[in-house]
Amino acid sequence: QGQFVESGGGLVQAGDSLRLSCVASGFNLDDYDIGWFRQAPGGEREAVSCISRHNGRARYADSVKGRFTISRDNAKKSGYLQMNSLTPEDTAVYYCAALSGLEYCEAKYYTGADYRGQGTQVTVSA
């Protein structure tokens, strides 16, 4: 059964950086766009960033533009999210999902994604 395994989360201070990774198993990542989503305690799920499998085109939530960078390495079956200048508002569990296209880079499509991960916790202290 296909899935992602996310890693790289942790407890950091405001202004620090983290690099999240998600590794795909049980399916061909080349066939999918990759989306990073997050959900804060008591909050709604948010689409953070997504990257196309075709040309590397990316989308970002307004809240992370200029601070986060998404990338992928199909040879390593992996996606990445470089997060800089972290703030306490970035505190959340971050999830990877396999998407059929960038048009699905919205929170409402997360639960319908073909493959997802268990998430990695990011906590940013003030």
C-alpha cells in the first residue's frame, strides 16, 4: 500500500529554519504532483505548497511566500519543504500528499489524495 513518510520536524525558535522531507513508497512518485499541507491544533487544514511533476512549477500559500521553498527529487522518490524565518504561526503538523495536479493544491482535496503521510510536527517558539 502506497504512502509517504515525513520527517524533519522539530522544536525551533522563531527565525530558525527547518527542512522537511517526505519519502514515497509503494507507488510511482513520477506520476503525481506533491503537496505539503499543515494543520495547527484546533485549526483548519491549510495547503502550504505544491509542486508539479511536469515542470517543477510551484504554488505557495500567501502566508509562506518568500519564506518556504518546495522541491522534489524523483530519483530519491522524495519531496522537500525548506522553511525559513519560521514564526509561531507556522506551528502545525505538516503532511505530504500525492496530487493529480496543481489544481488540487487546496485543503479540501487533501483527504481525497491517492497517497498521504502520517505527518511531522513542527513547533516554533517565540
